[in-house]
Amino acid sequence: MSDGGGQVSIEVGLLLHQVYSLATQRLNAALRPMSLASRHVSVMFLIRDGVQTQRDLVARLHTDKTGMVRVIDDLERLGYVSRTPSTRDRRVTILALTGEGAQALQNAQQHTASVAAELFHAVSPHDLDMLKSILERTLAPTRAERPVGGPAEN
């Protein structure tokens, strides 16, 4: 790497992008027989972990509303996600994994673990934990800018 701080940041960003692209390509190939892609599985993980609205998914994944609608439509069509009107705000739809969706996520998780093991085979568990910590600290200010769990809109 270069000795300039700004240049190193650019190079780290490029490396992150390359790893993301490679991981996404491999994961999408592994998930294709399930009619899923990495974007679907990311949404399913977040719903499983308690994210309940489209607005919160958009904020957590830093994506656009239109793309999120397509992903949720796909998951609903597959029978993996249900939409229920909120009892507190009629503009909001609460998302939940169905039983079939929870099973599909377990199957997908095997693929994600396999892709991660292949991709990070040369990285120690300690280094992976450190990388995760660094990335979480990098994202922390953006999560503070767009709080999840406030009044929602779909």
C-alpha cells in the first residue's frame, strides 16, 4: 500500500469493494437453486433479527425504497415473508419471516457459511473479529444519522 493516509483509505475502500463483489458473486451462485440472491438473504437475516419495517430495512442496508419493495415482493411471492398491517400506524406494514422462510434462511445460512469459509480461509478468527469491529465502528456514525425503530413509513 501507499504511504499517504488518503491513498490508503482509497485502497482499503477498493479492497472492500472487491471482497464484497467476490462474496456476492459466489453467494448468489450458491443461492441460485433456491431462487434467492444475497440481497434476499440479507433482508431475511435482518427480519429474523428483529427489523420489522421496510423503512428500517432501507436504513440498515443503505438502499433505496424501490429496490427494497422488489426484494420484499420476491420474498412474499416465495412464501418466505409475510406483511401485516401495523395496529399503531396504518401506513406501516410489519414484516415477519414465515415458517417456510425461517427454514429457507437456515438452508441459505449453510451457503453463506460455506462461501465465508472459502473466502476467508487465509484469515484468522482473531483477524476476522478485528475486521468486524473496525467495520462496525466505521458504520456506527451512519446508524446514528438514520435511527432504526422510529416512526416508520413504507
